[in-house]
Amino acid sequence: MVLYPDQSHLQRLRTIYQPSLPPILTDLSSLQAFPVENQEVPLEDEIHKLFPLTVAQPNLIFKRVSSERSDPLKIGVVFSGGQAPGGHNVIAGLLDAMLKLNRDSRLIGFLDGPNGLTKNNYTELTSEMIAPYRNQGGFDLIGSGRSKIETAEQFEALGKNVRALKLDGLVIIGGDDSNTNAAFLAEYFKRKGLDISIIGVPKTIDGDLKNRFIETSFGYDTACKIYSEIIGNLAKDALSARKYYFFVKLMGRSASHVTLECAVKTQINLALIGEEVSALKLTLPRLIDQIADMICLRAARGKNHGVILIPEGIIEFIEEFKYMIQELNRLLSHSGNESEADRISKIDLIIQALTTNSATCFSSLPEEFQKQLLIDRDPHGNIQVSKIETERLFICLVEKELVKRKNQGNYIGAFNPQPLFCGYEGRSGLPSNFDCHYCYSLGHVAALLINSRVSGYMACIQNLGKPVSKWEINGISLTKMLHLEDRKGILAAVIRKGPVDLEGTLFNYYKEKRSAWLLEDHYCCPGPIQYEGDLELVDAPPLSLTLPSNFSAN
Amino acid sequence: MVLYPDQSHLQRLRTIYQPSLPPILTDLSSLQAFPVENQEVPLEDEIHKLFPLTVAQPNLIFKRVSSERSDPLKIGVVFSGGQAPGGHNVIAGLLDAMLKLNRDSRLIGFLDGPNGLTKNNYTELTSEMIAPYRNQGGFDLIGSGRSKIETAEQFEALGKNVRALKLDGLVIIGGDDSNTNAAFLAEYFKRKGLDISIIGVPKTIDGDLKNRFIETSFGYDTACKIYSEIIGNLAKDALSARKYYFFVKLMGRSASHVTLECAVKTQINLALIGEEVSALKLTLPRLIDQIADMICLRAARGKNHGVILIPEGIIEFIEEFKYMIQELNRLLSHSGNESEADRISKIDLIIQALTTNSATCFSSLPEEFQKQLLIDRDPHGNIQVSKIETERLFICLVEKELVKRKNQGNYIGAFNPQPLFCGYEGRSGLPSNFDCHYCYSLGHVAALLINSRVSGYMACIQNLGKPVSKWEINGISLTKMLHLEDRKGILAAVIRKGPVDLEGTLFNYYKEKRSAWLLEDHYCCPGPIQYEGDLELVDAPPLSLTLPSNFSAN
């Protein structure tokens, strides 16, 4: 084993781990993409207008043709947005596949995200350079960034750079916005007559880059497993010390996939699911009541401990909160020059200016959160919802409610809340074996799509809930995932996000179990991710993929 | 494999894992405790006066005598204080050893901590009951508690209960205070002529129950490994996103063992070590300067990311803070009836009443922390230092300092801090193999000590940095660890805590490396605890035990 400085023993062992590939990917040279018929997806007219050249592209499958030697490929690759475990394996899979197709292929890594594409900031990636990053977390091999390619100048700069580099293809490893960007780039290059394959790879720990073609995005499995280890441990702690209520906020942006997956994995007492909150039009006081009800019920049984999961984006699903934030954004949009103290001094004026519902909502918040809503604003004057420490907000409000109930004689327990945010540690961990296999295979599919000279596709793999030997690979036209969405007042074509399906198996499983989990303690400790030993343990896919066929959470 | 409901696949696999034992513990029936000569430890006169019957007890080693059949043992066991991974294995080891000595032995588990002893709240523990708890985290088999046995009535009640149960011995699994309690109980029972063995087992994740006899307490290894996984992931995230400074507070009470171990394991940019802060008499502004200096130096190299570790107890090591807290405690000791608002309204009055140094210190704190210091008080009116969110306090103060430097033109970076507390998830995780072996062996030693009819001893194991086959077992007289300490104005006999040794190998290793780690990014990701595969990975002891002989952190 090569000793890379600063790597831990486990990191080194992982560098030489060989991820599995579906059987079709073991011999690449004879694989060619072929269109699949009858996959009509109804799309809005505006999508047809925006993507005249790529909207009608059929999805692709791969078939073996008589083996012919491939030309060397020159491919660019870029990370876009937040990290997700497995990203390095996409690059490793891409490079390995390119070299298997032709030993003279070359891979260009654009640095620090989409900015690297427009600023022509890149490095050539060799097998030696990639070696220490195999099966590792993070995006540090080439970095990432949140910049977007939107303006005509950016498109032009990028076009100039990829032309100068004579790239056959460009692989964009990103979330829904980055893959939307990939769709626009593919259309742009086709219009310009530039023969380059733009291929997207579905990345996000949030799990909401999901549709009839994408079963799950990469990184989701590892992040959920890392969070579930922590949550399972906290549940053990709650059960042993019998005095803490852990309020755990989970990363995952607006969707509640991560929260739902972790809830079922760990069987904790209560998980708020944003999509359900929205469907039932639950108000903030109603949510607080639900939590307080649970605490009172448990206290009556002598239990003053518990674990509650809160998705990072919950606030956006609470209707009156959403409206209040819109009103505040409007009221404060011209206050950019005011000092924080000035804004805070106006709290009373602001409450008067809000509509009744929003004023009630605002007034119900603890002072520090009222201030946070007035101070923490992005450069456009908008409130930064993600900066609100929801787990602490809920603790404050629940505490207040419990004091009220205690004074009324309806609660006799002790409430010791502990806030925790499961976030950054999950998106940069060592990828699970599932994510290692998945990403390594995705890299191969991306190489094959480019080798087939198609553009505007996402590398996709189906049957992910089954063993790798059953996985099926294909290319999905990016435009087939687009719809029109209101983005800051403008209708934009973007990839439709996949929220938690309230009719889906995983949510139904949770619904069936949750009343028992609420009162009794059925805590489960998944423990740390394992990489060796029992295959059921080390290769297990996420529950969201396996529950339909195997109705057991453990 | 038996299927325990609610256990994860890994938990189930762990229930059938067989921890290793040092060779001497493979045949118990012929082992007998023998005194070791020449182990004089100078003790204060007061200790001699308090422990006339147990102070002169020699330490014990075990020798094989001609095998003779042991009588059945009846032993009580209790958890005391916060959880530490491996606690269940002490009980499993104890029961297995008792049954190996005589199949008719019986184990009584006292429930919910020392209260169970005085209130006679117990359950008999059988092999079947223990089975699902083998190699598991938490203390939920019998619960724990923080109650202490201090009053004459408590001693009497306990004496009555153990007499009624006809216990041969009582095993107290706890930290320094609980083992001090064990020393007092042993002396008490000897004075009362009651023939019962009181045996302590060294438990605490903090790592400061450590002296020439105790190499490390159990739970420390697992907690450090769990925290290091999280910290390593955050470091990867910092390196990939290149925009966050993670301020990580680590559990571990006043000592900085956990912080030091995690710092060396993960090679992050800066770790504050309380013992060093105290030795160098570093003030809070000086510490803030140190952190700000690092951030400025790194910003000048284009790095606006980093990881900083802060021990939970750091504040107690900052001299002016310590004095200020003492003064505040005095000033506010009679304000128990005042409302929070009343106290806060008096901030100016309080500042005037403080000495100059303390007033300066208090005034330098952000308002929310000033309030915290006035409001959060324990029932005796004392400030609860552990409730201060030090990681957030440091972020506030560093941010203020950086704004100042920016205005002076001495800093041009962007500062995006992220606070995190690594706490409860570490003390209840699945124990590492090291802690599994260690605790299972400790349980055996406790049984042997009771079988040898000695009392006032701690079950100890030496050579822990070496493979289990080299471990040596013995019994150490608890009184040999005692000294007199000021506890709330009263000199009390307590077990002396072992702070971080500033002359020790681990700290020296950190000192040697830290200037490189501060500027360059040598981050190491230990990854999640592994239970199968490469022995070097799954059985590795903590660095604090192995660094002396093997000067490589990974």
C-alpha cells in the first residue's frame, strides 16, 4: 500500500478498495448508446421553446455492438455546489473508463466549481493524482463552488475554453440547479454547432434530485448513515440518562428525505416531515402543540427523555411562516443601508405593518429569532431561512408551552432540551460502499455517453435497491426533467425537485410505526458505517430504495 | 443469531462478538490476589485519619494457586454518573467471570445509579438479560444517576440493603467522585465489621481518571474515536468548500485529554489545551488574539477555512475568568429570589461591584453571554460553567476582533464560522474493540478481587497500549489515589484527577507538529469506528497509550 501523508489507516485501506461495477460495465469497448422508444414525457410549451434542439432527445440504453476501437477521449469534469460523499469516485470511475476505452484519453479537472470553467482554471488529472482520493469523502481533489453559469458572457467564455482545450465532453457533477445548467449548456453548444457532450451526474445529500428516472442522488446514502449513527447514539444516551430531549436539526435543504430516512433507521420518537406539514397546513403553534403533547404524554409515563428530528427546511413548509417571510422581505427590501440597531428599534413598527396573521406569527417568536429575521439578510435583502437555528427556535417555543401547561397543572415533568445540528460532518464523510459503487459506476456511464457523442444527458443507474450485479445503466435526456418554476418572481426552466412522497412506501412505513415510537422507546442504533465484514451490513443501500421490497427497517 | 427487536444489524452482530481477554484471565478458578511490596505512596495525614482501616492496604497482583473450587458469589453492581461506551461489557465480564468461578453465582443490578443502592431498587441480572447488551453503548441495562452517597443515613440504608441481600461484593462503575465514594464505603463497612468487598471500576470519557496506576479510563477511546470521525469529516468539508471555520467544542469536563487526542488524530489547525492555557496564564483576549492571528495568517495565504477545537472546560483555565466567576458567585449568591429581568437590569451595578480585572473581563463579553452568566445558575446560586456555549462565545469574540483588524487593514479574508458541540453522541456510541476488551477484562478483575475477599480496591489493567495478550491485571488500593481538595470551601478527600501532562509524549508530539498544522492543511480523517477487518484498525488503542512507543499518529 502506498503511504499518502496525513491519511489515516482507514483512508489508506479505502484508497485500494475496488468498488463493484454492474456486469455490463466490465467490457466497455463494445458498448454503444441506443435510443429507447415510447418515453414521451409531457413538457410545458416553454420548455420546447427554450430547448428546440435537445427537447426531443430520447432516453438511451446501452447495447453491445461489434467491438471497435474507441478514439482517445478528452473530457473535462467539474464539481458544482456542496459536497456529497462519493464525488471523487465519479471522477475515478470516469478516468478509469476513459482509459479502458483508450489508453491515450485525457481528463481535465476544472478547479473550484463552475468558475473554473469560465476562468479556464484547470488541472490535468492522472491516475497517480487520483489514487489517494479513491473512495474518499470531500471534493478537495479539484474543489467546488456555488457560482452559476448564467450570463451570455459566461457561456461564451466557457465555449471558448472548451474549444481551446478540444474537449469531447464535459461532466458536470451537481445538484438540480447544476444539472439545469448542463441542459442549457447542451442546447447552447448544439446551437453554436460545437460538438461537445454535456453530461450531468446527480449529486446531493438532500435526496430531492429524484424522479421517475433518478432513484436517488449520490451522497444521500452516506449522509443519512452518518447522521443516523449520531442520532442512534443520542437515542441511547436519552434512554440511559433519561433526562434529555434532543432536538436534532438535519441538513437536507427544503425536502425532508434525510429526516425521514434517519427517522426510520433510528426509530426515534418524532420526526417532522415538511411535506406533511405543508399538506396538512399545520401552523407553527400546532407543531409546537404536537411536540408538547408528546412530551406531556411521555412525562405521564415517567419518561422525560426523547429524540425529535427537524428538517433544516421545515420553516418553508409552515404556511403562515412562508407568508410572513415574504412580507418581511418586502417591508425590509429597502432597508439595506440601515444599521442592525436601527432595524431592531423598529420591531414594533414592523409588527404594525404586517398583516394580522403574519404579525401574530412574528410576535409569537422569541426575541432573538425576531432579531435574526431582521438582521440576517442576503445581499438582495432577503431573509436567509437556512441561518435560522430552527432546533433552538423549537426548543424556545416548546419550553414556553410546557411552562404554560405546568402552571395549568397539565404537565409535571422536567424538560432538559439539547439542540444539535447534523450537517457538515455528513456531507464530507468517507462514502459508504453503496455510494462508492454507485459513483464509480456513474463515472463509467458518463464516459460511455461521451464516447457515444450524445449531449444533454444525465448519467443514470436503475435497480439501485438490488445488488450491483442487477443494476441497469442508461442516459436520460435532461430536458425531460425540466419544468417551469417561480424563481424570485420569474418563471424559470429548472429540474423539478422530488419532495417526500406522502403516498410512498417509506413515509407509509413511518406513519404506520410512529405512534408506537412516540410513546415507547424503540430506538435503534445503526452504528458507524462499516466497510468490511458481513455484506448485508457493508453494502446495504438506503432504506428509501429497499423498503418497498423488504419491509424491515433493520 | 438471536433477533433482538429494534436492534440494528450491526448491534446484533456485536452482541455475539467475543472480546479478547489477557491470557491470565482464561482460567479464573486458580487465581488469587497477593499483595505487592514496596508501593508506598506518600499521602496526606488527613487521608490516614479518614481511612484508618484501608489506607495501608497494599496493591494486589494475581497469582495462580493450586486450583480450588470457589464458593458461589453474590455481587451487586451499579453505574454512577454519565455514560461511557463499554459499561455494559464491565457487567458482562463480571457476570461471565462470576459464573466461571461458580455456576451458582448471582448478580444484582442496582437501578438508576447510587439511588438504587440506598432505595434498594434492583433487579437480578442473568446471562439471558445481558445478552442483547454485550458490546453495546449506553447504560440502559440498569440505568445510571448522579446521586451521591454522602449522609450517614444513606450509608446506613445502603448497609442495610447489602446485608439483607447477603452480597459478597459491590462493584461501583464510575468516575473519580464515584470511586472516592467507593473508598469511603469500603472504610465504613470495615469499621462496621461488615464483610463486603467494595470494588471500583474506572469509567469516564473525559480521560482524567488517570494516574500512575490507571493508564486510561474506559470509554475515552470510543468517545475520542467518534468525535475524531466527526472532526475529520468537518476538516474535509473545510478543505473542500474552503469557506468555513468550524469551532468545535468537545465534551470532556475540565481536562483537555479528549481535545488533545482528537487534535492529534485529525491534525486540525488549532486546539486549545486548558492545562497549557493555565500554565502560561493566557487571558481570554490573548486566546482570541491567537485564533485571530491564525485566521489572518491563513487568509494571507488564500485560506478562509479551518478547524479549531475547544475543550468544554476551557473557561475554568482562563485565570481572569475563574476570578470573575468567583466574584459573580459571591455577588449573586443572595439573588436567588430575583427574577431574570431584575438581574439583567442590574448589569451596570454588577460591573461596578466587580474588581477592575473582573469588570474588564465581564465587559468584554457579548451581551448574551453576560446574561447567561447572570441567569443560568445552579440551586446554590453558582454559575453553571458547563452551560456556557464556549464555541459560540469564541466565535463572537473572534468575529469582533477580525472586524477590528479588517478596519485597520490587517485582514482581508472572509470569516464564516460554524459552531458545533461534540458531546452526547460520543458517550453513548457502540464501544470500540479496545473498550470492549478493556471493559470485559475489567469486569473479570472486579470478580476476582471480590472472590479474593478484598475491599477498597479499583480493578486495574496495565500495558493497555500493547496487544491484549500482554495486558497485566491488578487491584489498586483506592486510598492510594486520594488527596485533599477544596470543594466549595471545604477540604475534602477525593481521588486526584489527572490533567493533561504538559511534559507528556502526546502533548509534546502536538507541540512539535502544531505550527505546521496551523498554516498548512494536514487534515486526517480517521473515519468511522470499524469492527471487522485489519486488526491494526479495529483493535487500535487510543493514541495517548501508544504514542510513547510508536511516534506516528496514524
